[in-house]
Amino acid sequence: MGFTSIIMAAGMGTRMKSKMPKVIHKVCGKELCRWVIDVSRDAGADKICTIVGHKADMVKEMLGDICEFALQAEQKGTGHAVMQAIDVIKSAKNEIVILNGDIPLVTAESIKNAVEYHRACGNQATVITAVMDDATGYGRIVRGADGGVKKIVEHKDANEEEKKINEINSGMYVFDSGELVYALSKLTPNNAQGEYYITDTLEILLEAGKKIGGYAISDNDEIRGINDRVQLDEAEQIMQKRINEMHMRNGVTIHNPESVFIEDGVEIGSDTEICQNVIVKSGTKIGSDCIIGSGSVLDGAVIHDRVDVLSSVIIQSEVGSGTHVGPFAYIRPNCKVGEDVKVGDFVEIKNSEIDDGTKISHLTYIGDSDVGKRVNFGCGTVTCNYDGKKKYRTTIGDDCFVGCNTNFVSPINVGDGAYIAAGSTITEDIPANSLSVARSRQVNKEDWKDKRK
């Protein structure tokens, strides 16, 4: 049996000092509130409702259809935020888990364990807590003789004995849906700010004789909220370590992991090595037995087995097995590079297909091209694909030899087995098995230097 997750993501996040809502800032390539939505689903949520407010349209556009939404047009406190999802809460046939949209480090395991604890103890509400070495500034959990939660006392209101308590409120809760509906109906803004606080629902339930429990999570990092860019960086460092450790435990060697940045949603096969100072962004898939060399950036790339990438950039492109890329190569979006290909130093490829066994060793630009098998490109080859208004394709057949400093003025079709002399500018199609020479005849003018003087 699942549960319903209510995620509060309506706040402005003024300390971020950003044009964007706080909850769509990213940690390891994923928005803060998306982390919370994903772990809710992984924990067993069968319905998720996100409370939006500040720049609601921007948040809704980013999240799309992965959850339901409720609008908090005016921010009047946490209790008021939850009230906006009252229809979702009333229709729920299971527990309500209330989470904040700025806690990306919370895990599915902790949420699942809190729900199971809530059920096992027969609680009507459960506060997710943490035990801190220094609880200064946090609301304290005051437990009764039976171990249940008696009250939550804010730090400023706590007496000396209560300040010694080191168990604090994380701001996350599990409620029986019917009890939450009742408590919200009794909630009032009895404070100087005129706001409705979700913590007040616990007092309402206690006065009604309900059982309130407290579930302490094991890792305090999970309750870290993000309020500014410093905390965003701190969370990202923790998440980066988690992600890297997950890949290492799955058989990936990562050299100097503190310097390696791997975003969420990356797949890496066993016995692949990731060297220091590498960035691997979301959507990338790396096969087995690969080496991703220092300084490389992979963004949405699909890298098959036994590929070496040395200090190169590959964006939204596919590289076949046994291929070598780099150093200092740049494979731009929408490329498909075949098996056992060499893409050497200072080679740029864009919107092109390169078939198996082709060698593009150095200082070459291949754009908007379809290249066959076992083609050899000499140094300095350029496909001239743009005439100032429109781009055109170059097609080169199998087993061709392209001499150094060749320019293909697209559109061009080169037949199988053609040879092109070095220094040629090709403006017409080349038949199969032909030799094409497209350069002026050399003229030597003897004694020219002396005459010039």
C-alpha cells in the first residue's frame, strides 16, 4: 500500500538572490524539487502533489506531468501551503507524507522507513526527526514518558532544560489523511506573522488524544534544506560523493573522485576508468572497459564498450565500440561515430555519421557529412558545409583516401575507393575509384628574390 506525498515548493527563496524559484536550482544536474519527487516515488508514493507559488508557471513547466499541482497564491506559512492541497488529502486512502521541495538529500529509504514506523506504531502523526550534536536554532522534540512526541518547542521559546534536548524537527511528517484533514480544519494563525504553521496541527491532534510519534533518521545530511548558494554547494558536494561511491561500488574505477563530477542519471559499465577532472552530465551512458581521460566532458553521450576518450568533449552523440577519441577532440550534437574509428587531436565533428574503421587523425573539421568505412582523412581536411545562407552535406564512400589540406565545397558526393590529392579544393562529385587533383600547377620563378630586391 502506497502513500500520498505533499511537497511544499511555493517559497520565494530570497536568499538565493536569483531570478529563478529556489526549488528549480540544481544539485548534480537535477532540480531540488525533482530530487524530492523522485525519492517519494522510489519510496512508494502512488500520488504526488507539489505546492507551487512563487513563479508557479516556471516550476510547473519544468516538472511537466510528473506530479499534480496545487497553488499557494499567497505564502502564509507551511500550514497554509498544505491547506491548498486539501482536495488531494481528502481523496487519499492512505498516509500523507509532507516534505519540503528544498531537501534534495533525503533518501527513499528514510521516507519508506518513516511510513513503516508510523504504521507499526499505530500513530496518527509522525514527525521525522534528527539527533544533532548542536541543535542551536532548531525546534526541539519533547517526548513524553511513553516515548511519543509531547510537543515541539522552537529554540527561542525553549527553557534551559528543553535547550539541552538534541533531537530536532526536520520539517517532514507522516499523517493519517483523515487526521490531517481534521487538524487543518482547526488551524488558526495565532502568531505575530499571521501565518498558519503545520507544527500547530500536532498540538491540535495531541489535544484530541491522538498518538504522535517521532522517527529519527540515521543520516543528518538528509534534512539539509537549501536556503542560499553556499548551502546549494554543500549539498552538491554530498550528492557528488554519493553518486561517485555508487558507481565505484558497481565496478567503476574513479581516480581522485573529489575532482570527478558525475550528474544524476548517468550509466557506467564495469571496469571503466574515470580519470580526474572529468565531467559526466545527465543522460550519458558509458559502456564497459572504457577509459575517460582527464579533462573530458560527456554530455548526453552514448559511449559503447572499450572506448578511449582523452581530454575531449562529446555532446549528445554516439561513439561505437573500440573507438579512440582525442586528445582535444570536439564531437558536437547529433553525431554517430562507428566502431574502431580514430578521432584524433583537434578534430571537430558536427551532425555527421562516421562509419567503422575510419581514421580522422588530426586538425580536421567534419560537418554535416556521411562518411563510409575505412576512410583515411589527411591532416587539415575541411568540409565547407555553409555558403552563408544554407548548409549542405558531404557524402564520402567506403575506402577513400583524402589527402592533407583538402577542402570539400558541399554539396559533394565522393564514390567508393576514390583518392584525393593533397591540397585539393573539391567542388564537383568524384566517381568511384578515381584520383581527383584540384589544385593549380606549381610554377617556380628562378632568381625571383634577387629581382625583387
